[in-house]
Amino acid sequence: MRTLKPTTNNHQLAAPAGRPLPKERIIVALDVDTLDQARYLLDSLGDSISFYKIGLQLYTSLGQAIIKELQDRNKRIFLDLKFHDIPNTVASVCRVVSSLGVDLCNVHALGGAAMMCAAADAVKECDTQVLAVTILTSHTPEDIKDELHITLGLEQEVLALAGLAADSGLHGVVCSPREIEAVRTCCGEAFLIVTPGVRPAWAATNDQKRIMAPSEAIRRGADYLVIGRPITAAADPRAAAIRVIEEVE
């Protein structure tokens, strides 16, 4: 097993000996445009969901106002902006993000070791944890070979990037459910695995390619599942969320 560099960050999100309750492991993606749309989902979901992802769409629209909205409701926050820049810039933005009090943020692992080390160092005295995005769940093996010209196979590339993230001192990765077991074996039990591309059998796959059912992703070792449209686009978001939670249980 890969030896991880020690980190001084002992925030509660780190994978515990006893994992969180099923409903605490679902991160709902607030991929909407407006505060009214976000509030509709927050009101609809109520206490069924405690963890939300803010992506580029909503953050570009509302900025820090949506972070405050979630914090006022005592919700946990994954700020999914996928930083990818020179090390100094990424370190600076990670310091800013940590000052906002979000639980998770992320960087692109393809930014390299120096960038990821800078991100890890920037938050080492903070509660914010930094994840590395490996390969997007919308990519197929053919994409990374023919378009991105990555010579390793898809899973091998994910593992290489996950290992680089671990060695750089990051807290975990974002990867598809197909790579959960391999990343867990490579990087250890304390390494966070946050998994998008999760689709219940009753939901549309949309643009996700490497997908898996929620219960199977948890069984394979995911710590947190990011789920958007199967919940947020449902006629009754709360009923859909409870259905997912029951499947995880």
C-alpha cells in the first residue's frame, strides 16, 4: 500500500473508523442558476440532506452569497470549482476558500505535484479539505486515448493521479465509482473518495458515462456520493432523496 505523507488536518470529514450515516454521505449538487431555485431545493429537501455541492454554474451566478445561504441553514459545503493554475495562484485561492469556511474544495490533479503540494500547504492549518479531480466521469477510455493522448489506460491514469495527490498531501480524490476499489487499495482507508457519476437504477444517466448505483458505490468504499439531477430534477426532490438514502441503507 502507498505510504501517505502525514497531514496536520484532522477535520471531521476525514474517513472515520465508523462511517457517517447514509443520509450524511449524500452530497446534493445544486446545479441551478438562481438563489430562488437553490432555495426551492433547500426548502424541499429540508433535513433529509445536510451536504451540498456548489459548482461553477451557481457560484458564477451568486458568488459567496450561496455559501452564506447554506451556512445560515447549517449545511456542509463542497465548493466544486476545480482549480487548475500555477502553484502560487492555486495556493492563494485555496487560502481564500478556506477562510470562507467550506468543508471541501478541489483542484485538478493534472495540475501536477507542485500545484497540489501548494494547495495542501495552504490549508494545513484550516478545516477545509482539498480533493484532487482525477478523470472526469464524462470521459470514456476512448476519449483519454484519442482526444487527450494519455497513453495509460483510464483506470491506470486515475490511479497514477490519485497516488500523486496522496503523495502531495491532499486529503482525497474525486473519481468515478468504477475506480473506487483500486483507489482505496492504492491510497488507504483514511483517503477520502468522493464519487460523482452515481445514478439510481430508476434515474436517467444523462451525460455521465462511468456510472454506478448508490448502494454499489458505497459497498465498494466511497465515502461520499455526489448526486444531482436524479434528486434535483425530480418532481418531488425530497421523495427522490429519501429513495436514494434508503437504497444506500
